[in-house]
Amino acid sequence: MTPLSDSRGALYCHALCREALPAARAVLAALPWRRADGLRIETGRLTAPARFAPPDALAWTSLKEFMAAHFSGSAAQVFVGAAGSAVRAVAPHLVHKSRDPAVLVADPAGKHVVSLLSGHWGDANGLARHLARALGGEAIVTTASDCLSRPAADMVLRRAGLRLIDWEELPAVQAALLEGRPAGLYDPLRLLPSFPGAERRATPPDDGGPSVCVHWRALPAAPGRVRAAAPCLTLGVGCRRGVDAGLLRESFLAFCRENEVAPEAVAALATVSEKRDEPAVVALAEHLSAPLLDFPAPALAAVPAPHPSEAAGRRFGLPPFSVCEAAALLAAEEGTLIAPKRVLHGCLTLALALDRRRLRAPARP
């Protein structure tokens, strides 16, 4: 079983003036560091203007051009120097708080480390505190929930390993928690800890008030409702060579609708090793930000599956077996099929398994 490597990137530390080099090196020396969601930032790169960049630094003549090449996909961008320069450098590349990396600014003396962007979802707030300790300075965090010691809904969800779906509804929930008003909580799987302001409900609240609803099932969107998917499903994929990436993605979404499953609940994709590099499968894994696992055909053939394929057996010189069902079950480890094999367009098969091991994982504080 071989997962795709994590491509979510490294930390870049930019020394904006010659005097900033020592503090920038101290930032990099503070790695590795683990984000609130568990992502471990192992490595960092020093960057500096070419006119004074040391040999071990990435040299640039235009910070704007460097950001265009290295902002997207990075885990964090730390600027040691003027905050205005940092703002102008990153502004053209901002997409959404769910995708933007953490952005921080430190002064060259290391006295202050400012969490500038993606304080919660990118955990810039946590990184600011970590770097301030390393530099012997002070972390500057301005998010209201942190300053007022109130729960932040997005951080509660992130720490529990959940995937937020309705970003546009988040402000209403967060405002209620900040102002001391209750927010409904539908969490039948008990994946979230109790937190101030949350009122547990037996059914999804439908009164139009602020609420958080958590499940791997697809729940309908509603005003004031923040849906979060529990990533506990594994998607098994079988396909012919050269299958169209768009066709696979649309078929996957239709398969989820048919089975009333939230697409965001897919935690991993799995297939036979011979299809590991199939472009459409790789593209779907990247689209879902999920690892792609592969298993050798003999291992798949050893898994009892309800819908074995004689064609698959002949293809690999083995008894009949189901690529997608067996792959989904192996990827789940403690899995139960919730959506058995579906043949789509005569060229691909899909199956979904529920990984109960992921549902037993306690929410982290």
C-alpha cells in the first residue's frame, strides 16, 4: 500500500532586508512544527533579494514574481520586515481562507510576530505563538475569538479533523458564539467535544438560526447552517486506461448523490497498483485533497467482495475479484461497504466503504 506524498508544501521565510537574515534563520530553526489539524511542517526555505541573498537562500529580484510561483500550495509564508511589503506581495494571490496558507510578519529584531492571514484554518495564530517563543518575542494575534477567549467554530471543526463545507454561513455561527448566543449542534456521531454556546439537537436544526451539522451523510444546505463532513469514507476506483478525468469526477459526484453521501467525507481513494498513475484517478484524488492508495492485484483478489468481476480476474490471471470494492475495504482497514460496486459508462467502477476506525478517533482539544 503506497500513499501519495503530502504535497501541501513547506514554509517560506523571506528576509526583506539584510538585517532580517538572523531572525529569518531563527524562524527556520524553529521547525518542524505541527499545525492544529495535525499537518506537520517539516521544512522551510530561506529567501532574500538577490543583492544580498546568501548561498543557501532562494534569491529573487521580484518578490511579486516569487509569490506567483510559490504562494499557492505552500503551508506558510513568513516575512521578516515591513508588513506593507508582505501585504502587497500576497494580495494578488489570495483565493479563500480555506485554501490560503498562513501568512505572518516578524520585525527584524524578532520582537513581534504578527498573524496576518489564515489565523484559524491555516493556523497562523498557532505558528505566530510558536515562532514568538523561538525568537524570544511576542505573538500578535487579533482574531476576536482568541482575544475574547470565545470558541471559534472553524477551529473547533478543524481540530476534530472535520471538513467545513458552508464557509459562507460561518460568520453567522461565529457571531452567535462571540455574542454569547446559542448555536444548534447536530452531531449524532459525537465527533465534536461540547463547547460553550453549542446546544446539541437530535435532528438538524431547521429554524433558520445558526447551527453546525456534522455527518458523512449529505445534509441539505440551509440559511445559517454550517455543514461539516466527517472524513471517514474510502472510495474504491476501477477504470479503463485513458478514462476522461471530467467523466470520472462527474460520475463520482453522481455516485455520491445517489447514495446520499457528502463528497467531502471521502478520506482516501484506492485502486489497483497498475492504475496508480492513471491521470484521471490522480486528478480526482488531488481535487478531493485525499491520498491515493494502491494495492497489488493478488491482495485485492484475497478480499471477499459481493460483486467479483471475471474480467478483472482474467486481466490479472487471478480468480474473479472486484477492484473497487476490495480497494475500498482494504483502504478502510475496518471498513463496511455502504455503497457497493456501480458500473458507470461501461468504463469505470466505484464503491464506497465506511471506515469505523475514523469514527472512533476522539476529537482533539
